Amino acid sequence: MDLNQKSTVDVSSQDFLQLYQELRPKLEKTVKRFFQCKADVDDMLQEIFMTGWSHFYQLRSLSSFSYWLQTIARRMCIRELSRQHRQWETLDPYDSEVSGILGLSGPMQLPDTKQNQIGMSFYFGGNSLREICQTRGLNRNTVLSHLRRFRQEMSGIISDSH
């Protein structure tokens, strides 16, 4: 924490750590809704901790710590998904070279379900979360739920091919 910035909450680093540890299971549950890989969840929890600590001076009331840190967690997860989306948006999943990178023996064969359509549109079609929500008339949480199930299905396909 920058010594020139004055927190409106007087809490030591040990107190912050204790508060964080009490909230960690709840944060982990939130992060697991976005990421299935344990390493990704652990990395995101560490990033949330560091962000929370570095911005702790902005917290106005200790009673709002849980809500404040949960908000940071949700925003960071969504931001990370958007970053990953930008990395994958140029790949064609039906290209045999991409299938090879993913560890598949041939081009992907996915059932034509809503979650697969949304997942392909988001990860491979270059559409943003907002665009998918608007074109399909779905709310953000519904689209995120479809994306989570799509990732789980893709993980199964990739792990079955190894």
C-alpha cells in the first residue's frame, strides 16, 4: 500500500489476511463458476488477493469488505474471460491444424446445442459477451452459464482424445 494514501479503514496486514482467509471459500466458489481448472482458480484467487490488498485503502467500511472483494473477484474473472476470448477469436476450431493443437484426432464434432452455439460464437466467432446477450436476448448470467458448460464439454472432448 502506498504510504501517501490514507485508508478510511484502520486494519493491519494480519487483519486483512484473516478477513481474506475467512472469505476465501466464498471467493473460490465464485471463481469456480468462471474457471474449471484448479490452477486457473488458484491463480485468479492470488490475483484477487493482490488486487484487494493493493486497493484496500479505497475500502470505506469494514462491514462492506465481503461485498467489495466479491465485486473485485467477479470483475477480474470477467476481464480474464474477455482476455482469453481475444486470444482465441482468430482460431477456426474446424481447422485440422487447430484440432491438432487442441489434441484432437480430427476436426471437432459438436452437437448443435445452444451452449455450443454460444461457446463457438464467443471463443471462435469473435463476438463479445454483450453482443451475444443482445442478439440472443439473454441476460449476462445466462450466457456466462452457457459458456461455463461449453468449457466443461470442451475439456471433456480434449481430455478424452488424449
